[in-house]
Amino acid sequence: MKIILIGFRATGKTTVGRLLAKRLGVPFLDVDQYLEEKEGQTIAEMVAKKGWPYFRTLEKKALRELAALKEGVLALGGGAVMHEEEMALLRQNACVVWLKAPPALILKRLKRDEKTASQRPALTDMALAAEIENLLEKREPLYRRFADWEVETAGLTPEEIVSRLKARLRELRCFPGRRGR
């Protein structure tokens, strides 16, 4: 079984993914952390030294590599859906779940997260609230296109989200061999 979590920053992909993988007894992989370990530096350092295009190239390559995984829970970076060919490969034999949150909640979560400054560099020159609105407008059609279903995370604990996911996974029988929607 391969489950892929997509969604904007601060929607709970890593927290929920780690907990879901534990409950299912499968490996967990956060693609951003995978890239940081591979490169020996944080995303912020990569972006500061070589820019977003460099990071996106690394991300694209990683998605191609990870498409071969047969089992586990993968938490993708918020912009991974922009790599449409790689997403199509990755979602074969997988269930893709879009974790959503309203822009105001994303902003609140980002502002209170100590890791935001060191691990989540600005994506644009806009103020954070405007950046969130702008990027969500561009990315939501891609999240919707690649997701088998979506989960609104506002008002739910990570444990509640995992319970909903597990029930839905059983219902959809998300096992290898199942293709998309």
C-alpha cells in the first residue's frame, strides 16, 4: 500500500503522515526531509545558495526516484504537484490524499511554527498572507487533479485525521494494483 499526502505548507502532511505510517506499520518518508538529508543542507540553505529552480530540479528527480516505492506513506512538499509528469508516475498504484486548510489557518500555523523561518523559505516576494492566497489559487487545481480524495484539516487533531484516513483507505481498498480514482 502506498499513500501520498499532498497539500499546501502547514496542512499537516508530515505530522499526519508519520502517525498514519506508524498505525499502518509501513515506512514513512517526508520528501523535503529526504532532500535535506541527501543534500546535507536545509531547504532554506539550498534556496539561499542556488535558488528555487535548483530545489525544484532536485524535487523533480526525487519524485521520479520515489515513484518506484511499493509501500509506505509519502508526504510531498507543497509545490510537488507542479511536477505533473512525476506526479502522474508517483500516483500509479497509490492513493493520493489532499490535506487542506483555509488560508487563515495556514497563516496562523506558519506564524506559530518555529521551523518556518529555517525550513520554509519565502516562495515569493509577497507578504506571507498574500503569498498563501496567490499560491493556493495556482496550486488548488493541481491538488484537486491529483487527489483521490481530500480531507479538510481545520478543527481536527492529527489522530482524528488519521482515523478518517484509515477508514477511507479500507473503504477504497487502497492496495498496490489500484490505479487512481
